[in-house]
Amino acid sequence: MLTALAPDVGSPGKTRPHRSRHGNHFRKRTFTNYLLVSPALLLSIFIVVIPGIFTLLYAFTDWNGIGFEAEFVGVKNLQDIIADPVFATSLTNNIKWLALFLTLPVIIGLLTAALLLRCKRMRTFYQVIFLMPYVLAPVVNALVWQTIIYNPVGGVFGLLGITPPTALQPTSLYAAAAVDMWHYWGFLTVVYLGAMRQTPVDQVEAATVDGAGGWKVFVHVYLPSIRPTLLLMGVMTVIFSFLAFDYVYLLTQGGPANSSEVMGTFAYAFAFSSFQFGKAAAVGLIMSFFGLLASILYTWISRRSLLK
């Protein structure tokens, strides 16, 4: 009697409605998630993926930039670019640019962030001031430096009777890099400061109790704590260094005598001076290759860190 009245909990018919409701809810959530992501996904496809595919295809063609018709030439564009002495100069300058940006702005940003960590009253004000050059358009920054500092007539160098470094072959690249570093180091300062403020307080207090001074706390506590941020910004700096274009073009146009030429201005000259868009796409492909290497290196280091 009791057995007959007991509910059949193992019966499939009793569990199907619950599973069906759960399945429908899961499908609705999945559909909603895809619906919310779709605008960003479509934007990335049309702005990044499709132009990237066309760049890859046109890198192996002779294309004048008009229409879609292009003559397939294989690896001839890459062979001509590598044989061009200006390419060697531009690649060397990009490596110099990378070496500069992996050292000076990083060191200045870290030290400034460490100082701001101690300055609590005016910290926000200083962050706004340091970040302002990064927020301004590169055209504005370059115009300020070209007018006030590098101007040979009314600028600082002109008043001192010194030839501006942008007009000299040995210093033109470094003059453009100086402006870009001036605009970039404040951004690094804000990023590093935000990472340092996430350092556990108990670690800092323990190091202080053990007798560690400010420098030792910075080296042995803060730097290990912000290692992921340092790694990420290092990879982004590598990518940005091989994409350098705006400040070089605005200040020196790659001159004098190609002394400040970088791969960005090298590709620009192919595209808009001689209308060899196939070769310009090939240079862009080489630039993307270095960014891909940096991304692979970042992924490899990140996985090793997670496995430890």
C-alpha cells in the first residue's frame, strides 16, 4: 500500500519538465549572451579581420590602390623590400625605438609611480597632469614641440643658436622618440601606480617591520607584485614600437636622408608617394609579424607563470 502511494522519483517522466525548463533557460541565456556580444564581434570582423585578410592577400600582388583588380606577383614584393637599403635602415630604427621605449619611459614611469604612492594628498592632480600629453592628439603634441622647442627661428633651439635635432641625421630619430616618450611615460605612470596600489598591505607592512627601507620594499615587494602588469605593458610597448609612425612623420617625415625612417613611414611612402600599395601591404605584413612574435612570447611567459 505504501509502496503504491510513494512517488516514482526514478521515473523519467517526473524529471523531464525540470530538465526542459533548465535547458530552455540555458539556451535563452546563451542566445542573450551572443546577442550582446554580436555588435562588438561584427565591428571587429569588419574593421580588423576583413581588412587584415585583404592586406595579407594584397601583400603578394602588384596593386595601385584603385579597385580590387591586382596582379599576383608572389613573394616579389617581399624580395624587393628586403633588398631595399631603406628597409634595413627602417628596421634598425624600429629596433632602436624599441630599445629606447623599453628602458627610459619604463624607468621614469616606475620611479614616478613609487613617488606618487607616498604622495596621497595631491596624487589625483599629478596623475591628471602626467596623463594629459597621452590624452592629447599626436598632432597637437608634435605641433607644440615643433613650434616651441624645435623651431629653428623662435623655438628654444633657435634662441640658443643651435640646429634643432630634427634637422640632423644622427639625432633626428631620437628627437622624434623624445616627443613620443614624453607623451607615453605619463600613461605608464598611471598604469604602474594602479598596479602598485593593489599590492597587499600586509606584505608591505611585513617588509617594513623586518627593517626594509623604501628602496628594498619597492624592489622586493612592489616589483614582484606588479610583474604581470610589467609584462603586459612590455608586450604592448613592443607592438607600439613596431607600429611607430605618427610622431616620426609629423616631426621629420622620415628624414633627413631617411635617417629617421621607420617601417611605418616606409610603408606610407610606398602607398601614397609611389602608389605601390602591394609593397606597402607587404611592409605592413612584416610589421604585424613582430607584433605576433611579441604576443606569442607574452602567452608563453604567462603560461609558465601560471604553471609555477
